Amino acid sequence: ELPYGDPGYPSHLAILNERTARYIRLSSHDGLADLIEGNGYVHIRGDKGSGKTSLMAHLIGEIGVGRDRTVFFHFSGIGEDSMIMDTICDRLRRFMEFHLGPMDITSDSPDSMLKELIGMWPHDRELYLFLDATEKVHTSHNLDLELYELACNNPSLHVVCSSTASVTDREPSASEYHLTSLGSRDKTVLLE
């Protein structure tokens, strides 16, 4: 049975399970879940292979299961359709209808649909939205920046994104977490 009728859910759950099965929590990640709960928007930035997806998967489990929060998650790059805004919006709509009931969507483009969907989430009910590898999503605008603005306009929304680039050219804020790749020595210590 597919949760909330989402045909993509098994693929995303498989990534979540794969990335958390052998996850080693680093002390540098302590307090990150608290940072997410205390901010409307947190951006995890790091180079390819730095562990962004594994960290996101761990945080989804820690916040969704460990802290019993309402969590929607999407991993971009696990298939061609996972990088299309229509797919993300369809998955989010199904998730929201499961929690809120049928929704009358008037938007005709995925970019405006995302805004409409987020705007429909009640301000008195927290939602944690995890989007991994946002740089892979096919869109005509800066998705990270749009999600930041949406989070600023809804106090019950907590957005966690990961990508290889900063949200803007500005100085990193307290809500940007820079993930650095482990050096050879650190990797050796962890393996030992």
C-alpha cells in the first residue's frame, strides 16, 4: 500500500533506508536538528560526495520519527522524473491532501503550484519539508531562494534543502550549514 497514494514514495523511502543503514553520526552534526526546529529555513551546502544526502536522510529520521514531526521528503536525482517540478508538486499535493483533505488547486504551472500548496498549509500546524539536491531540479528560477521566501511567510513551515551551491552570493547566514568532505585521516579514524 502506497502512503497517501504516492507512486514515487517507495523509491524515496529506499534512498532514505539505504543512506541511514550504515550512517555514522559525526559530532560536528550535533545540534543540527535543533537548528532546523528553531529556523524556518536551513540550507545544507557541500561538494559532491560530502555526505549531504546521507545527512539529510539521517535528519529526516531524527525529526520525523525521533521527534514525531510531520515530514515530507524528496530526493532529486534518483530518477529523471525526480528532478521535475511537476513531480515534486504532485507528491507534495498528495501528501498535503492526506493530512488536510481534498484541495482545489488553481495554479497552472509547477512554480506557482508550489507557492499555492505551501500557502495552503495551516499556520498552526508544523510541517518539515526536506528537499535534497535542489540544484538538480529543472526550474527556471532559484528554487532554494523561493523556498527560503516561502518559509519566511509561513511560521509553521520548516524547509531543509541541500545543494552544492549557496542560496545567494551573500554571506552565509546562521541557517546555512556548510558540510565539508572528510580528509583521509578522519576517514581512517572512522573506519578503524
